[in-house]
Amino acid sequence: MSGHSHAKTIMATKTANDAKKGKIYSKYGRLIAIAVKDGGGSGDSFKNSKLKAVIEQAKNMNMPKENIERAIKRGTGELAGESLEEVSYEGFGPGGIALIINGISDNKNRTLGEIKSILNQNDGKLAGEGAVRWMFERKGAIIINPKAQSPMPKNDEIEMIAIEAGADDVKWFGDELEIYTKPEDLDSVKKTLEGKGLKVESAKLDYIAKEEVEILEKEKERAQRLFDALDDNDAVNEIYSNLKN
């Protein structure tokens, strides 16, 4: 996800094997539990907008209903579970690309050591707080896949609908359109798009690089290995970079 989250970690393919799906569901389970806690312990998605957004993403990944319900109960305390905390790290990768790594951990010290080790093993390094974050902007990011629409609209038609709905910018990544909004406009733009009959793949706040950078092809290959290694870590949910696709 170049300027946005480069390796769509938990947004991985719906055709993943069972082991990968299990890891994806586990990560969503933690996100759901944290969303419940952030919402004051409310497991009601109608009252907790963050929880509603995460549940929608989980459903898009075909996460079973019973898994979602268990995660909600862990968040409310009805079921015993891990003591979870949100974590965020800044660093640099191959070719000097800037990285923001977000996740949820049940042991911050262990996770810090794991992330530091993964970076060191893949031509990267951990950076101090604030060393990288200034290179990114916080924006709403809505993903729409034209092929998932019925009937399938033309690309320029979706772009026009997005701009009219209040989007700041739009950008294509392969077959998917990413629509950027001001953070406070994310929910209203999403609702407008859905009101126009468009199916939204995901809608959440992302870190978008202010400027993207080009690196050598061999460095891109090393960067992909780094993204894959980070993605395999149970605590990591999102990886943002300023690498240009």
C-alpha cells in the first residue's frame, strides 16, 4: 500500500489458506476487543462506531459470526482474555523507506523486541518516536472495488461519485480505488457512497505519506521480505510506508 499501508496485513486475500485465515481472524479478534474497550466497554456496534467499522471489515474477510461474538465478549469482560494494548513503532526499511508499524500486543516488551529483530534482519532499523510520523498525514481511506459492484460502473464514474461525496483525493491501486477524506469526514463520505449504491470494501483512518520515494528494484524485493516478516508477527496489524508502487 505505497503511501497508505503498504502490506495490507489483515486485509489479506480472502482466498488465503486456513493457517493464514486463522491468523487474520486472530488479529481481527484483537481489534474488535480493543474497539469495545475504546468505546467504554460497549459491545453495541450501533453505539460504538469504531467497533462497527472493525466488524464490517471482519465480515468482509468472512470471519465467522461466532468468532466476532467471542471477541466482543472478551472486550466487554464477559469472557476472560488477554490484557491487550495498542502499540505503534517508527522505523526505516531497505533504501531508507519510512515505516509506521501499528498493532495490538499482550506483552509490549516482547513485541518491541520482536519488531526490532525483524527490522534488523531485513535491512531496517527502529527509529525514535516522531522520527518518521511527520512524513505522513492522518486521513480517512475508503476502498472500493468496481468488480464487486452490481452493475459494474466505469472507473471514471466511481471517481466522480467519490469527489461529489466529499473526497479530498482518489487513487487507483491495481483494480481498487482508494478514496481519501479528512479524518472527520470519513463516516459521512462512506455513508454517501453507500447511499449511491456502492459497496465499500473497507473504511478506516490511515497514515498517508506526504511524499512517496523510489528505491532500487533489489531494495524493493528486500522491502517486500520485510513486509512479509512483519505481517507474520501476531501483533502487527498495519504497516505504512512511503514506498512508491
